[in-house]
Amino acid sequence: MELFGVAASLLALFAGFGVLIGLLFGFFGMGGSFLVTPALMVMGYETDVAVASGLAFVFATSVIATLKHRDLGQVDYKLGVLMIAGTTAGIEVGKLGLHALQAMGLADTVVSVIYVGLLGGIGAFITYQATKGDGGGGVSHDADADADAEDIPDIAEKIQSYRVPPMISLRGGITVSLWMILAVAFATGLLSGFLGVGGGFIRMPALFYLIGVPVPVAVGTDLFEIVFSGGIGSFLYAMDGAVNLSIVVPLLAGSALGARLGAAATSLVDEDEIKVYFGVMLLLGALAVAVRKVGNFMDIPELQTVSLVIILGAATLVAGAVVVSSIRALRAEGPPAASAAD
């Protein structure tokens, strides 16, 4: 059976995949193209179609997830706009560095090593920091409440201590120098441009560990940035006719539900659990990328499939853990107390 010239089973597969990715995207503020693009390439789609369709999907999913985070008060628009300005400049400089390496014939090797090292390093650091944390309660819905000083990372405290005017007030009662925000944004953009990736896995931890905003606000603000970067990228590819709507539409149908569930889960799941899940995703992602690169280097096509299985397995495992943690949190809250009888 076919719908719009596409097998119904394939449409159902894309819709289910969309729910999974949307949940992760709404929960972490990253994970879309990281999962969609390699999956489409392994399924036999051309590289430009896989990249373009992945970008279009990420753009639309980020809009859905951002709206949900906005409803929860977890988007700092002021910080988001400043980060967009800084990351845009950083991306341009990073691209220059990448082109210089390409001219020397070293780009693929250098980028692969740095990418795997960065994914693994950030994942290990976040997982370690979260597992040694005190735990505490669930994340507050009130993103404007003052942050507990004990919950602010040491690096963020140091950055906040540089009182170079103008000072910017952010959600959570945090005040940071404009120049510190732009410096962090430029650095994350530099890495994004150099590695040729969206940078969600860099920006989200940077917003928490370097600037000090609460994790849910870091996720919501990162998604707000992706609305712009994903929108521009998908528009440019769409102008070239590379966006395949038979892929994007069913993915979006599933992600519309998944993204809202994932965003809502950030207000239920303990903040340290969010960081553990994020760290595990990055560690497994580093392993998947390393396996794929080894497969390319040694000309072993089977390792491409192994890499995809690791990525999809990691996504399914972490998404399942998020759902279970959310259900446990809801049960722990218990039903509302019954009103006294008249």
C-alpha cells in the first residue's frame, strides 16, 4: 500500500522515528540531524537530500519544542539573540580554518579526531559531574526564580565574576558581562563551523557550565537558536530542491508529539538525571562516529551499519529512560488530595 507514492510501512517508520527524535530534541535541545542524516544515508538517500531533509526536520521540530519550552518559561530570548550573534561570527571563522585544512588535505582526519574527542570528552565530563552531584529535587517550572549558588558550576561562577560592563541580567537571577556571553558564543560557533555540525551538543553544556543558566533554560534557549540556524540552512537547501517532503512530513508528524513530550519532561526529571542522559548520549555518539570513521578508513561497509545501530540504540535507550523517569516523577507527586466531604 502506498500513500503519495511512498510505501505506507516507510511512512510509519519515519513517523515512529520522528517521535523518538522529537522526544530527545525537546529534552536535550540537540540530537536531530545527529540521528536523521546518517540514518537517511544508510537507507540509500543521496547525501544532499539526507542533509537537506534533516535540516528541514530539525528546523520545524525546534519550533515545536521551543514553543513548549516557552510555555514553561524556559527560553531566555535575550541570551538567545546574543548567542546567535556570537556563534554566527564564530562559525564563519571556523569555516575558514576548515577550508585551510582542506587545502592541505588534512581536514577529514583532523576533524574526525577532534569530533570524536570532543563528543567523548564532553560526555564523560557531564556524566562525571552529574553522578557526583547532590541530586536535589526536580527542576522548577519557574525559570525566573533565583538560581541556588551551590548549583552554579565553578567555571560559570568565575566567568560571572568578571564585571566588565555592560552587565546582562538573565533568567534565574544571573548577571553576566555581555563580553563573556559573546566570547562563549564565539567559541562554540568556532567549534561548530570547524566541525561542520549544528553545535547543539556544544551549546547546551556551554550555556550551563560556562554561563551558569539552569539546565532547562539552557535547553530551551539552545532550541531557540536552532530555530534560526536550522531555518536558514533548510531554506537554502530548499531553494536547490534538495528537501524531500515525503521524508520530512512523516518525521514531523511523529516529532510534533515527541518534541512536546520531551520538553515537558525537563520540568519533571531531576536536573542531574538530565545531565547523565545527555552525557551518555554523547559518549555513545562518540563511539558511533569512531566506528563509522574506522569503517571508512579500512573500507569496511558493515561498520557503517554498526555505527547506525549504535546511534539508534543509544537514542532508543535514552528516550526510554527519559519516559520512565518522567512517569516515576509523576507517580511520586501522587494524585491531588481529595477535598473534604461536605
